[in-house]
Amino acid sequence: MLDFAREGVSKTRIMYKAYLSYTQLVEYLKYLQKNDLLTYDADTQLYRSTEKGLKFLTLSNDLSEMVS
């Protein structure tokens, strides 16, 4: 979710790209926003990854590469 929210993405687009139900999507969005990994822009109605979210994504990808 954080990866395709870099440039800004709608709730519907996240749901389809991540293969989530609406209920799952709402829970994940709440969690990511609560932890300052994702932000919502009310003017454009788009979700965007925060700097913290992008850093988390980078670290997560680096760890995955190290493990494999």
C-alpha cells in the first residue's frame, strides 16, 4: 500500500491493487495513518505515503533482500 501511495492514490485504487475487501482496507488505512506512515489529503481525496512511510518501505525492502 505504501509503495503505490507514493504519488497519491484513491481508496478504491488501493483496494483493487492490494486485493483487499473494503473492511480490510479501512482497518489498514486506520493503522497506517495512526502510525504516521500514510496521510490523507481531503482536498484531492488521495492517500499519500509520508516520509516515515517511505523510509519504512525502504528498510523493509532492504531487509527482504538481506534475508533472501
